[in-house]
Amino acid sequence: MTSSTFGVIVGNRGFFPIELAQKGRLEIIEVLEEMGHKVIVLDEKETTYGTVGTRKEAEKCARLFRSHADEIDGIIVVLSNFGDEKSAADAIRLSGLRIPVLVQASPDDIHKMDMGQRRDSFCGKLSLCNNLTQYGIKFSLTRFHTCAITSNEFRNDIKWFSSVCRVVNGLSKARIGAIGTRPSDFNTMRYSEKILERQGISVETIDLSEILAEAQALENDDSDVLNITAEIKKYIDTFTNKVPDEKLSKMAKLFVVIKKWIDEKKLDAVAIQCWTSLEENYGVVPCTIMSLLSQKLLPAACEVDVTGALSMLALQLASGVPSGIVDLNNNYGEDPDKLVLFHCGNLPSYFFNGIVMGFHDILMKTIGLSNACGTVNSRLKPGEFTFARMSTNDLKGEICGYIGEGLITDEDEDPLNTFGCYGVAHVVKLQSLLTELCKKGFEHHCAISRSQVADVLNEALHNYLGWNIYYHK
């Protein structure tokens, strides 16, 4: 699990038991630290046991948060008693932080409802959320209205919230690399750099010729080239289809140059022109190196699909595991809720039980067999998956998208006889989803992840980033 740094506000209201808030502060610190997270919270000597219940205490909390602004990923407000609705909201507003906020409220014990033991956090949470709404502060809720700080339910909420924070913070400053130009026949890969930039997402471009020239200038015995060549041979089966060493060396050179550019520009993901200039002018298919990049948590999309790369990055941030990009490609027999996922293919090895390097069956007729090696061939492992697609709507000036979950199935009784990366997926109400995609003009490319994180993406993309997201359920 990736650790986060949370700013914690422990709410308190004067005429409710301070002992409950004091205990809640100790509990939230212990739980977060046990989960591997870092906690930024008022010292118990700075305010009333380190809680926030007045304007003055809100100001102290805000100053603390501002001093750690570069560290804090999200804010957690815990209400172990009713809590002061204004001071908690004031602390967030005065901090100037525009990051995700999670609101928790502890449950009452129905046998402890006297004034010395009752919490009334149930009610206090409603009041706090009312104030946050008035202040224009976006926030998240726990699955249950009240839950104990030490409960497994709240630990799951924290895990979910940490993922939400990663997506929001990661996408708000994402840098995507575009290598080459969009293939002329792929109008579906059009997008707006300006709309992305308005959301904090920058696109760094480079001409494909610059990448190829630098790759061709590398020597076969360059130490980086030799190291990546060896890594490719370990990463994928190159023996079954007898891939020539000279082609592997070319792939390694291309990887070295692209990775160097990624590092120099501090990129989070890339989209590469792979159809068909690279094959004709350099002599290999880049699928394997794109697969290796994605496996290393540097999402790589083909056909200069920049918003596809952004979709892969969103899934990776939400799940913490490699993501891939596929075509929503074929029907599967007459089952209305199944489809074939396919790409020619560049998915990371995380999706398979083993991968074999092959030749591009679609392109080899036009570019020749000698220029067509480098694809990843294998069938997707069965299991749960999340799908996601982001796009820019230039007419509305917004980022839109769709998300959902499904199951990659094991079709051993009627297996597919095909090539590339492929698998059969089951999605409930698939026909309704496809109708939605067609009517709204979404692309045929779709990012996928071997995880279930659609609820994380919906919270991050729709609630916090304000994107127009269709959540397929």
C-alpha cells in the first residue's frame, strides 16, 4: 500500500465530553500510523488536547497545515463528539489547501446517552457537512454515516480515501508526453491541449524523427542498450518466434532514448506514434517497449492517444498497479454482455501469465515481415477489472469520460484463435454502455486495470476534479 500524509482535524464542541475528543485524537493517530501513513495534527499542548473547537484553534490548525502544504495529500476530520461545525470548516478554508477532505463521525453507544458520555457525532456530521457545502469545500464521506475510528470499516474508508487523494493530486499536476503526430487515419485520437492545461495537465511534445535519430546514433555495445536488451529477454519470450538479436537491440535503443526523454521532462505517462512511420523508418514495432514502460508504472499508450495515456495514469494512481489500453473490439458470439478486448498489443506483463514477442499480423502485409516484430502476444488472465476512458469535449470545453467494472472471463470451452493481446470480458448491461459510448462519441480505445477502483475514480474525477463522468453500473 502506498502511504499518504494526512492533515487531521479533531473536532470538539465545548459542552460535550472533551475526553471523547481527546481519545479520538489518540486513536486516529494510532490507526493512521499503523497503516503506514504520516499524520500532521495539532500538538495536544497547542490547543485543548490538540482539538479544534474555536476560531483561534482553527487559525493554529490552518498555520500548521500551511507549513506542511507540500506534504499533505488529504485532510481527515474526525468527530468523536458533536464537534464545532464552523471551526473545522474555517481551519480548512484558512489553510488554503484545495485537496480531498474525508469526514468521519464516531457512533454513540445507546447505553451511554447521558451528558457525560454521549457523542452526538451523528448530528454533528450533518452540521459540519452543511458548513463545508456553504464554504464551497468539496468533501468525501465514509461508507457508513458513523463508524468507530478503530473499526475495519473506517480502515477501509481510509484506504479508499488515500487512493482518491492519489488520483486527485496526481492528475492535477500530470505531465503527459506525446511522441510524434497523430496518425492521419485516427481522428479518434484528437484532443485539446488547452482544456487539459486548464486542469493542470501539461502535454510535452517531441517529433518522432528526433527520437529515431537519437536511437540510431546509439552503438550496439552501449552499456544502457546492452542492459535493456538483457532486460527485454528476461521480460518476454523472444525465442518462440525467433526474434533476431539486431531487432532486440533496436528496441532497446528506442527504450533508452524514450526513457531518457521521460526522465528529463519529468513525465508521468507517454503516448507514442506507432502506426506506421516508426516501423517503416526504424524497422521494429514498439509494442514491447511500451509494455515494459507500463510495467514500470510509466503508462504508454499507442497511436499518440494522449487522453488514453491519461486514462491509464488515472487507473494506475487509483490502484497502484500497471494499467493497459485496449480496443473495445468484437462481440463474443451472441452473448449481449460479453465482448472481446484486443490490442496488437502493448499491454504490460501484469495482465498475463506469460508473454511472447511476435510479429504484427495486421501491418506485416504492408510494412513487410522484417519490420513487423515486437508485438506482445498472450491471453488476458481471468479476474476482475476496471475500465476507464477520458476525453476532451472541445465544444463544451470540458474533460469527460466513463468508468465501470467487469470480469475478464476464462473461455476455455470456446477459445479465441487470434493474435496480439486479447481476452473476453463480461460487463453487466454492456449494450447500454455501448449505446452511451456511441451517442457521446467516445473513442474505441479504453484503459483497463486488474483491480476494482471505479468508485475511487468516480469520487476523484467527478466530485473533486469536476469532470463529466458517466459511471456505468
